[in-house]
Amino acid sequence: MGLKSNIYKILRIWNDVDAVKKGRVGKRVGRRVAGKTTGKALRKLFK
């Protein structure tokens, strides 16, 4: 894996920890699920 990929992974974990500290886990999980669903739909649409 490249440096950029590793940095993104570290930041994603960091942001998850920050969300837990601030009590915004539900909102973060919801956004992540919505983003994955949208990505899958767009992939099917433009395939």
C-alpha cells in the first residue's frame, strides 16, 4: 500500500475516535452507510 492510502486509513480511525469522544457516532455511521450505498448505486448506473 502507498503512503496516501495509509494516511487515509489513519485519519479515518482518528475521526472515528473523535466521533466517539464527541458523541456523534450515530451520525458518522449513518453518513458512511449512505456514502457506500450511493457509491454502489452510481457504479451500477455508469457501468
